[in-house]
Amino acid sequence: MMRSSPLAVLLLFAAANAPSQTPAEPSAVRCDAVLTAEEAVAVVGDGYQGPAVDEPRAGFTSCDWQGDGSNFGFTFASLKALADEQRTADEEFEFDVQALENDTTKREPLPGVGVKAAILPAGEDALAVVVQRADGVARMITYKIEREKVLALARALATP
């Protein structure tokens, strides 16, 4: 008969009595935490009303700001919302960018913004920005906002 060493017995006992290590559920991040009202005002000024927040499901939210003749808004799909849809952040980023790309509209990568980011034209006087963060993906549409301010909004979106 083989004898077990005291260390082996202790390790087996510890493993049998350890709490189960199930992965933590991703948290649901709202858009007004991704880009706060203060951050938005710092970029575009205080001439915008917002954010108007809509949260149709946990972890998927939209925030909109209305100005005099211009506006911007974005959706944010947190890792929780993406997990619920069995999608990865990479898949969501590509889906959002490819939805706007065509033969004449191509993405312009924004190096150093988030995990990855791209800007694209989205119609007359409109720009789209898609930003992948460590905690989800933001898709922003701007209308009649200067490109430099749009880029600043993209950087603000990218900062967790």
C-alpha cells in the first residue's frame, strides 16, 4: 500500500475545499460613465444639452447631446452587453466600422486612442468614431462638430 505524503494530503484537502473560481461577470458600464458631462463640456463647451441617457438593456447605453445646429451622441456596449450577445469587443469594433465602410468611405485608424479606434465620414457634416476600450466599444456620431473636437471626444471616450 502506498502512503501519501502529508503535503500531498494537504494540497488535495485545500483543493477540495477551495471556493469555486468562476470568472467574475463583466460589469455593465453606462455611457455617462464612459464620457461624463464634465468631460464633454471640456471638449465642446457648455452649449450642449445632455447627456440624454437611454439604457435599453444592462450594459448597452446611449448618450446624446444637442447643441444649436450641431449634436453628438454615442452608444456604448460594455463587456457585459457583448458577453450577453456572445460577441467579443474585437468583433463589435469590426462590425461597427464595417457598417460604415464602402468603396469610397474608408476607416482612418487613430493610433494611441483606446485599444484601437477609427474615424470615418458618416454623411454630410457628420463623422463617426469607433473606439474599443478595455471594458467595451463606443460608437459615436457627430454632426457639425469640428474634426479636432471630434478627435478630442474620441480620446476622452478612450480613457477609462
